[in-house]
Amino acid sequence: MNLELLDLIGRDRPLFDTDIQESEKELSQRVSQSRFLVLGGAGSIGQAVTKEIFKRSPQKLHVVDISENNLVELVRDLRSSFGYIDGDFRTFALDIGSREYDAFISQDGGYDYVLNLSALKHVRSEKDPFTLMRMINVNVFNTDKTIGQSVSKGVGKYFCVSTDKAANPVNMMGASKRVMELFLMRRSAQVDISTARFANVAFSDGSLLHGFNQRLAKNQPIVAPNDIKRYFVTPQESGELCLMSCIFGENRDIFFPKLSEALHLTTFSSIAIKYLKQRGLEPYLCENEDEARARVRELGEKKQWPCLFTSSDTTGEKDFEEFFTENETLDMDRFANLGIIKNDLAFDGAKLDYFENQINLLLEKGAWEKKQLVDLVHEMIPGFGHLETGKYLDSKM
């Protein structure tokens, strides 16, 4: 694993090595005897878990993603890293909410495991009512649909990725994943389901850290909050966490990484400073955006880089991160660095039906406001602490 990356996020060793090594024999045996479908498999986490499956030689591995370009890169990456497998490996550029996907799953559907990594994951996606509605459809209803299809096809296990932001959510992205978990609970009466909540994936597509690479490549300043602390995992660790939950998780289990608040919480600005120093550059702190933009060429010639570190004031930013709530039951003993939230079968079917019906009514009407969606989520999650400031990340560099 990339030691420079680990250093950036405040660690000196991979997180799950002990658990992977102790489980490897059974993990490899079960993967090599099984058929997998990975949905959203060309995103950052999807590619990571696809690699973990591929390198253990499954009988069948089909990958579906809406991004044709990312699927091409996934295939090139796999071929360049691992070569080939004897099993049936194919990719499909499909939207899992589409009729084409429904036809695909109807004609095939022969899988032992379905892993769903598709999601709208950005807090900024709640800035307008249209993207927010799509977030709810992708994160909640596409998930519920694909579980129903898995049940009809006799799939043995369904895995779906959640987020640490689903624990006491303060933004609609985290809340949509918490609502998804409620829908998963109902489906768990029909098929075994496990999931995972985990930290930010360092340098995943679209993330602030991934943006550092883009800013340097485009000769632009680096901007980061200096008051927001986050947990991070590497892309490989995200794939390992998902696969471990998929293979070893019992019905309704939610896996999460055992990250220490004292050791592993870090600010984006501190990562930015380490990032620049790894590249032989000294950060130069600017007072405002105009100065940062104006001084790129001049500072670059001096092996310095303009940085703007500010406090966060945008909607949905949580002051701290947590993987579980005080009301959830934990198993902290089964694995060295993986914790598990244990859940009994419990759901309010009438409330789930109401939520789905209200969303469908808004879609049929063809018009809705953000407040209507936020209010609906409030009904689903009592105490949902939505933090609305009226400011969004798109208003910043």
C-alpha cells in the first residue's frame, strides 16, 4: 500500500492487514467459488472492491456503471495489475434505474452476491431540489429496486454501502443513506443484507483531496477548510471493508473501521500541507481567493504554492464524525480493526410506504421544493439535525 498516502492521512500502516491475513484462506475460497455483480463498480469505491474480488479469481464477475469512461479505465487497471482470470468477467455501461438494466438483470441475474456501490455521495448535491430528488432516487429507491430483483433471482447475499454520515445525520446525503438503511431493514426479511459505514476515501473521485491533484495539474491554488476534522481510509481499504462485510457479515450487520479519534482524525488543511511538501513545495498562506489566484505563477517559480485555509460555513458540514450512535448494539470483538453494528429485524412498513408514496406523488406532479423533501426525511428520521446555512460548496473555489 502507498506509504506516502498513509502518511498524508496520519497513519504508518494499513488498517485491515491483520483481519485480511487471518481471513484470507476462507475469503479467497468463497470468492473463487462464487458469482458476483458489482453495481456502481467504476466509482472509486466500486473499483476498489472490484479489484479485491477480481484478484481472488471469482467464477463470474459482472460490473455495471453509468460511466462508460470509468469502466474503460477499470478494465485497463485490472489488466495492467492482475492480468486475466478464468471466470466470466464483463462490464456493462448501464444506469441501474433504467429499463436496459432491468432487461439485463432479467436475462441474466445468476449471481451469488450483489454489491451495490452506486450513490450520490456529495453533500453539495442537496443545493437544489432536482439533484436532491435524484439523490433520494439513487440512494434509496434504486437500492430497494435492485434488492427486489436480487430476491426474485435467488441471490444469496446483497451488500450495499452506507456512510458514517448516516449516524446522526446533519445533511441530506447522510439522511438519504439512513433512510436507505431503513428500507434495507425491511428487505432483510427476504434476503441476507449487510452494509458498511466508513470514512472519507482519500483521493476518491470528486473529493477535496482528489481536487489537490487537479489544482496542481492546472496551476491553481489549493483551498481547504482548517476547522473540519475527518477520518480517512485508502481506496484499497475501502474495497477490503466492503468485501469483508459482504462475505462475512451476518444479516443486517453494518461494518465500520475502528478508527481512533486521538490518532486518526485530521484536518484537510494539514493534509494539504503534507501533500505539498511531499511534492517539494512549501505552502504559502494567502488572505483571500484573489491573492491565491494571482500568485500561482510567481510562487511556483519559488517552489511555493498558494493556499487558502478558511473556516467552514457551508450547509451540512458536521463538526465531527461518528460511525454509530449510542442506541446501536456493537460487536467489537470479532475482528481486530473492524467493528460491527448488530441489528434485529425491526421496521415500520407503513412509514416506509408513506415515504415512497409521497415521493412518487411529487414526481408525478413534476414539481417540488427542497423543503418538501427535507420535511419528508424529518418524518422518517425523528431528530434529524439538518444544518442549513444557505451557503454551498459550489460558491467557493
